[in-house]
Amino acid sequence: MVSGKTSVGATPSTTAPMLELHDIQATVLRPRPAPYFGTHVLLRVNDAEGGRAFLRRLTPHVASSTEWWNSANTWLSVGLSYAGLEAMGVPSDSLQSFPEAFRVGMAARAAQLRDEGVNHPRNWEAVFNSRDTHIGVSAFSDSEENHTRALAVAREQYEGFSGVSVVALQDFGAQPGDLNPLGYKDGIDQPAIEGSGVDPLPGQGPLIKAGEFILGYPGEAGIPLLMPQPEVLGRNGTYLGFRKYQSRVGAFNRFLRAHGSTEAEQELLAAKLVGRWRSGAPLTLAPDIDNPDIGADPKRNNDFNYTEDSRGFKAPLGCHIRRMNPRDTKLTRLTDVNIHRLIRRGTTYGAPYDPNALSEADDEIPRGAIFLFISAKAMATIEFLQQEWINDGNFIGAGNERDPIIGQQEEGATFTIPREPVRRRVHGIETFNVLRGGEYFFMPSLTALKWIAAPDK
Amino acid sequence: MQAQTQTATEPEINPVVEQKIQRLRELYADAPEVGKAALEKGLANIRAELSEITASGKESAGRAGARQGKVSELTAILNITKDGAKRLRGLLELTEGNFKAADIVGTLHDMRFVFLDNDTRLLFATAYDGEWDAYIDDFVTKIPTSMDLFFCNLEGWPGIHAPSIKDWLVENQITADAWYVANPNLTVAEAKRLQKIAPALEEFLDKVG
């Protein structure tokens, strides 16, 4: 039985959590605080024992999901890429038990991920092509002061040791008003996980079987997903897709201004692209004008479906949030929407959103988001989303149209806004978020971290 | 205009095309007389057809099968279990040629079931949109019973919930060497949409015309 207040806006469930929360890493279930401060540190393992020794020092500081609902908190999490597991001397039969997409790494799956054109690995930051991103350590905090402390704890475990070296370090944090780099409140809609100890927020349901997100539990098909072996390594672990995006804020603002003559028109277009106003209020509940009260209320800002908006007159069928979670939208092909969901931990970095940024130079100012996509089959789900729901429109009968926010747009791309009597088709949409790199990480349980870190298995 | 006439009467010699024709002549060197005669008679047409090819029409549809544009093909010859043919025929007859389940899937252009070798083997051939690989999990949670009901009559079917299901399907798939698609960029969903739009457009034109 869970008691007390939560900081995620939900009510603790009256039934005990079914999941082994004490063994699952905190980031899997705990949303980022608001506001939030943090750093991603990517490390290379220089020798197997050095890497394991680092993990032995770090593991006692890695937080579990116990009381994950208290997100006003400070914690460290750790993930290991395939190259990292290999570098730390994990036995080869264990290595071979990981899914192929994880083994070859994100860059090698560019074709399946539709990471083409500007998003192709050849255009990535060099570190993500090096296969030197072995360990990812993330520090999350609710205040700058706590963050400094958390990061210092992490640093003490790697600085001055020859076994590991830092290959990249990226600070992140909430922007003024908790907005993302394109100026929206985000991270609102997260899947509700059965047995996690908190009742779902209104509109968050249906409850999805825990095995879709955490290894070792039954998934939506009634059986656990395949997991890395031995069981001590796989159970209570999960996968994390790390994707770093650069936001082309100038291009985004230019697009809004080119297609809306007044600020109100531009803001409506901005809302139509996402399916929510910048405040977070969904178009389904606030179709004509923004309602910031709804946007700010976790009990109301996600409490809707598309039954009354089947043709997309309020929230366009192709808008970002409807693509990422079609809810009850009638899709053109047989689809189980519950098995293509991801837990998202968006971490914003760089300069804040600037509504007056209009130049091409503004497109290159470092600012964007590093997304952590978490699921027990993250590789398959990210590939599915990239192929079907982000870089195609067939599933909603929208032909070749792509996700207006995170799609990689081709020359002549359009965005359709359903209207009576005829739809409006907006031309000139560009790639507003460019992929700068990424990798797949395995996020082991605390028990598995000890197993990996042990000198001999 | 003049240039066009010239092209029609005196086609440019394309070395790639001539190489292909030379290869065809070699292959037909020991063909029956009627075949050799047909090759010589049809050469002008063949040359013209080959000249029009600008890009390869062959692409892979994921792990197995061919793809053209947005349409993929899946061909499999599967061994039928003892008495499986009886059940399979029964299932196919029940539907009297209607496939509601296929309609639900939403991506199938066609499906063909042919019993071979005294009902011991089944030829299954289909054209469908995209890749099945991405959607196999959706079949598992949405239509597991329909899948098991049909495929249990085929040797080696691991059951819809078996993790090896993708491998079983791929192992049994034979990629087509050649395959023709009239509308490679028209998905089932897009064709349905156009079918709805066409009458509305005619109606609109009637009003303004």
C-alpha cells in the first residue's frame, strides 16, 4: 500500500505495487521534476576491469524506483551500450542474448530508423559514430544546488581513474516556463503502467502491462518479452533509446510567420502542428482559443480521446500528439496502439526558445532536446514509430505526410489541417528538429549492475 | 520535332542494352527453334523496352521478399500437417471467398492459397503494403486466434506467442525473382481514399461545369 502525496499529480494506488521497485532504476518510472536540472555524461571504458570498478563505485549511488512518484528529487541513473557491455567483459553468450538492433547500435540501424538526409549518421556529432559511448550516466535534480551535488557524486567515481574517460558531457534543464526548445510545454502524455503503484491520471489509461516497459513481467501478449540472459542480468532491466535533437527555431518561426498573418493565426497553426497549445492545453478540449488553466492541470490536460473528432477538425489527424498516441483514432491498418508506446524523458539543453529568432544562424544555435525513450523493446518500438507513425502518413490515410515536429521532411512536404468545407494544406514545412546523434543503452536493474560489475561471473 | 523523328527511326546504340541483348542471345542459343525465331522477331521491341529502364524495380522488403515502391510481396510454400489440408479447405470454404479478417488488417492487396502435391503443401502468395515485420506484434495481440486457427495446420508453426515466430515466417518465405506491380505507390488505404474522393470530385465538377 502506497501512502502520502505524490509530486506527479497522480493518486497513490490502494493496491501494493506489483513491480520490484527497489530493483528498477528510478528514471524508468520517475518523471523529471519541474523545474529540472541535469547532466548526461557519456563515458568510454578503457579496460574491462577499470570499467567494472567504476560501476562498482557508482552503483551504490544509483537510485531505485522506490517511491518513484516523488519526482521532486535528485537521482543518478546509468545505462550501458552494447559496446560498453562488451568492453566490460560481459560473457559472450550473454552478449549474444541481446536483440540484434541493440547489438549493432543505433547508427547501424539508420535504414530501419529512417535516419536519412540531414538525420543520417554521417551528419551526426562524431562521438555517436565512434562506438565509444559505452556508459551513459544521467543526473536529474529539482534544484541547481542539488544538481551540483549529484553531479559531484558521479564525478568522484570517474575522475582520476584510468579505467574510464568522459567522451561527452551535456548539461540540460528546464527553460523558463518549463517550455521545450520550440516553446511548448511537453512531456504530458506518458503511458500508464500496470502495477507501478500509482493510479493513472484521467485520460492516461488504459493501463498497459508492465512487461512492455520492464523486462521480466508479462507484456500485452500475456507473456514476458525475451530478455538478456542470465535472468539476473535481464530481469527488472529495460532499454533506453538516446536521441539528441537540434531544434531549428529560426526555420520553425519563419514557417509560422509565412502561414499566419496575425499572431493569433500563427499560434493556432503552432497548436495544429502539435495538437496542443503551447500551454499544454489539448486542441480536443480547447479547439479555438488557448486555455492555460487546462494546460497546467495534470488531471485535465490529458483527459480526452478522439471519439468526437474522428476527422480531425480539432486536432488534425497528422498532428504530433495524435501520431505519437492515436488513442481511439480509427487507423487504416490493424494496429494495437498499446504496444507502440514509450516512456519519454525529454531533457532540454541549450538556449531557451526565442519567438523572435528568424535567421538561418538562429537554426544553428545549440538548443534542442535529448530524448530518452524507455521500453522493454525500445529498439523495435522506436523503429516502428520512425517508419510508420513519424515518417509516413499511410496509417492515418495521409499519404506521404510526416510528423510536423520530429519528422524528417522531404522537398515539397505538406501538412494537412482538416476543415469544412475543404481542408487547408500548408506547404513549405521543413525538418524542425534535426537528429545529431544517438545510441541504444541497456538500463540494468540494481542487481544486474552488481552482476556486470563483478570481477568474474 | 525533327529530333524526335530521328530518335524513332535511328535509336541510339546503348552499350548496356546491347550487352543485355547479347546475353539473351547466348541464353537462347540452344533454345527450341520457335524460341530462337521469336527472339529475332521480337528484338526491336525488346530493345525499345530495355532502353526505357532507368532504375531497378527490385528492392527488398525487410528480411525477405521483394518490394516495389510501397508494395511488398510475400510468397511461401508450406508443408501441411497430416489432415491439415482438410481443415484448411474447411476454413477457406466457410468464408465463401470473403476475407473479413484481411479487411481488418488493412494492408493486404490480395491473397492466394493454392494446394500443391496432393494436398501436402500450400502455396501462399500475397501483396501487401510496407513491411510485415513492424506489425507482427500487432497480429499477436489483436488477432492471435485467427492466426493460430489457420497456421496450426502447417508444419513447424511455433504458435502465435512464440518468440521464434518472425524467424519461422522468414525461413518459409521465398523471395520472388520477378514481380510486376501496376501501381507501386498506391497503398490499400490510399486506393480506398481515392475511391471515395473520385465521386465527390465528379459531383463537384458537375456543379461547376
